[in-house]
Amino acid sequence: MAVAADWPCGAWPAGCGTLPYGAEPLGSHLQATGESAACAGFFRAFDRQVSAAGVADAQHARAPGFPYLRSSRFLASFSGELEGTARQQAWLQALHELGRRGQRVELANLPARPRNLAGARRRRPGRRRPAARGLCGSRLLGLDSDQPQVWPLLRERSEVADAYADYQRLLGLYPLTALAAVRGIAGLHADIRATFARPPGNLQVVGELTDYRPPAAMVQQAAVDWYADVPRDALGVPQLTEQQLERLFRRHAPIWRIDVAGQADRIGAPYWDDTDSPAIDTGRPVVYRETSYTRWRGETLLQLNYIIWFPARPKTGSLDLLGGHIDGITWRVTLDGDGSPLLYDAMHNCGCYHMAFPGAKLKPRERQSLWQEPLMVPARAPAPARGERIRIRIEQGSHYIQALEAVEDHPGALSYSFADYDDLRSLPAPGDGQRSMFDQRGLVPGTERLERWLLWPMGVPEPGAMRQWGTHATAFVGKRHFDDPDLIGRYFTAAP
């Protein structure tokens, strides 16, 4: 039975019956009768449409056999710790929510067609009702989670593959080429530490120092006054209201101090231009926000992510390995259980130049292995007092972070606005319809760098290209991801 894209799964009166569970839950549903078969058919048809149209979203990993679920590295870290019904349900609901987010994006990005699966005319992308996806997902989730024999498969399928291509390392003689990379990385780290050792006032200015400031005045009430009382679910995730989350994002939003020597040094909003290429509108300074979670000493911690985009990293010559179209930075604030900043870290949106700035509660670990690239820790983070916020100094051209300061919050000439990171997953396309900034691999088309020819033996696909959240490999030697849930414990210990 076909399911129209706008019909609720519950429209069928027939019962679901007993499910003949086999190795593949989706196949078992397809062999059943009634609603379960109809819902499974809908998801299979939907996924085929998405694949044929080339609009699959890479931000969260699919769970094969469970088309209504998607996973993250954070959620996958709980797969072996699901004792108790409350934790199991919280985990499944979180996977289901990621599934709904991904399918919502893919539905919006499907090209317009005269008719849908059942022959009815399809609504324009922004006006489609997600009833079938939502109700069918809930229906299959309830059926699958009631089957004890399915749980081992659920745990296995929730795992997220790493963002490395091991065959590249094999072909590139990784044990030998990695040794050369280690020397280059050590030199880069030394240069960055030397830059941070200089007072910000002594840093070279090529253009004009320009501050991009948050859109509203500082929220004066510190999070420690109320954050510890926020309820948490069975996974330890803080259950914040929209207003509370907004207060946190505004309180910790940084000032971006950029040495602007040209248009490529101005931040802006991504869009698809008339040449079918992604571009950055610097007339609209926007900081994109995304929440994430990590784990530290048995506790789930909230992370606030602030993402900016530049039109380019200008090339300094025809053999410049690092320059190219579009550049960007992600700044992340990890909050401790009381709502105070525990750790700041940052990367360029290619996953490059991952660096961390611990607060007073953390102490960096000594390097433990030659075969794992150390996390760059150029300096400790400043501690903003009431009425202050972090100011990030950014070099012109390269957009390297050069310094951090805690400065008084005061109105400036340039103010940025906030937007949801999910907006980038479905931007207006030239003509009609919607299109993600990212392709099905999670890469921004046209942002390839020449460095890919030099660094491909390290196993990072397209090193230097801009990437989507959840796909950032941040080490060339060893393996590390920006969203690894054990990142703090791997590189830091609690300060005495």
C-alpha cells in the first residue's frame, strides 16, 4: 500500500498484527499488514526519492533498518549504558528527534514535482505537512522498541562511523607519511603558542580592526544563579526552555574582532547565487547557532556553538595550498553543571586548526602517544566578569585566531544577528525550491583546497574543504572529531 506524502500513517484502520522480526526491521514491517506495512512503505519510498534527488543530509548518521532514527556521536556513546526504561526511552526519543530533523530538511530540499507518491499534487516545499513522517515514525518506534530482540540491533545501528577514509591511509603509507605530518603539526603549534604569548596590542594590523558584536545587550544574570536547578532527562540532558537557552546564547556570544583588509575578511550569510554556487552575503553579518552535548566525569554538559562564514580565504599565489572559496570558524562554549564556562574551543569549518582554551577547572594532559595528534592548547581562557564577554581576535586573510580577551560589553558600530544552523541545511535556491549548503558528503561544494593533494594520506577526505556539523575530522595523525563526546576526558584532567 502506498502512502501519500501528506497522509497521516494512522489513517489506516487495520491493525498491525504480529511482526515477523528478522535481521532487518524495515523488511519485517514491509512483510506485515496494515499500518506498519504502510508506514514502512512510506519511509522506503521517501528515502528512495531523497537518494534519487541527491538531497540526503549528512549531519546525523542513519540507523540502517530504522529509517525514522538518526544518531550522533553523543547519543551513540550511550548505546552500552541503557539500563532502565527511562534511559531507553529518552535515548530512543532523542534518536527519533534527529530523524525528524533530517527528514524535515530533506523534504524541504526535494525538487518540486507535479505529483506525489499517491498522485496528489504536492505542496510547495515550505508548506508540506509532515504528518506521515511524524506519525509513522512514532508508530514504528513503538513497535520496534517493544521487541527485546531488536535492542541489540538498535545499539549496533546507532553507532556513527568515523570521518576518515582508511583506504587513503593504506595507499598513502600512513605510518611513514604521518611522521612527516607530526613534525609539521609541531611547528604549527609552536607558532600559534608564540602568537598567543604576545599582548593583543602588539599584534600586526594590516587592515582595520573591526568588531562584530552581539545583537542585544548582555543578560546580566549569571547562569550559576539558576542553571543548576534546570531539570534533566534520563541521559542528563538539560531540559531548557526556549527563553532559557536564548539567555545562555546571548550571555556567552563572543565579540569577533577581525583585521579587515578586504571583503574576504567580513562575515556574512551563506546563499546560493545565480551561478549555482554557494556564496557569502557580507551585507548580512550573521552568526549561526547550534546546541550540542558532551560528557565529562559522568555528567552531560551543554555546548553552545557559534558559527561564522567568510567569502574566502584569499590565495597568496597560484601555489597557495590553503586558500580558496569560503572560509569559516566555529566557536564553542562548554558549560559546567552550574552553567559556568568549563572549556572554550574553536576550529575552522574545515575541521582544521582545532584549539582549546580551558578554564580554571581543567588541566591539560601530557601527550600520551606519538600516533595521536595533540590538541592545540595555546593559552588558558580569560574569565569574563559581570558585564564582560570574550573577544576573539582574528587575523586578516588566514582568519587564524590570534588572541582572546575578556572585555566590557558595550554597543559597537557593527552588530551581527543570530540564525539557526539548521537554516544552512535548506537555503533558498535560485529559481524555486530549497537547497542545502552542504552536499550528501557533508561538504560545501566548490571549497576544495590544493592541500588535499598533499594531505590525502592522512585519511581525511578533501582536507581543507568546508564541512557540515557532525562530519569534522580535526586531527591528521590519529583520529579525532569535533563532536567526540569524550573529548574533554581525553585531553584534560580536573585541576587540583
